[in-house]
Amino acid sequence: QVRLVESGGGLAQPGGSLRLSCAASGFRFSRFVMKWYRQTPGKDRDMVAIITSAGTGTVYANSVKGRFTISRDNAKNVTDLQMDSLRDEDTAVYYCNTKIMGVDYWGQGTQVTVSS
């Protein structure tokens, strides 16, 4: 059974940092692309960052490029999202995602709030 569990959300001040973590289980983690998305109330879920299965390639949304860093540890089945220089508009629920045989799997999400 595929399971994704996010952690690390919370409250941060503008300009601050948070690190999100996603623990994966139930599938061969090292074989799959992992993604982070975020969603605010009333809006679609938007892709934030993608990392290839081996961790050698990354893609970022323009809004977070240069501020966020996605990484993974295939030995620990974990993918992280380091978020620096946080802005008010980064406030959202952040979700970990993978797609296996055409099926999207999501974690429960973790709330990130950026406010002074």
C-alpha cells in the first residue's frame, strides 16, 4: 500500500526558512519521480518542485526558483523540500506526490503559514 506522509510545516516569518519532509512507503521509492505541490483555499493544486528518481534532475515553479530546493534520500525513502526566503504568498498546504502506473498518490498535506 502506497503511503506518503508529510511533516515539517508550521509558522515562519517572511524571509525565514522551513524544511518539509515526505516519508514514503509501500513502493520502490528509488524508481519514481517525486513532486511537491501546494494549494490555497479555492485554488488548484500547483506543482512546486520535481525531482527525478535518481535525484539527478530537478524542476521548479518560477515562483520558487532560487528559494526552494528539493532533494531525496533513496536509502531512507524520503524526499525533502527546503524552503528559504519565505514570502507571504508561500502560505499553503503542501503535498507530496508520486505517480505509479498512471495513478496519482498524495500525502495528507502539511500547512505552511508565512506571516509576521
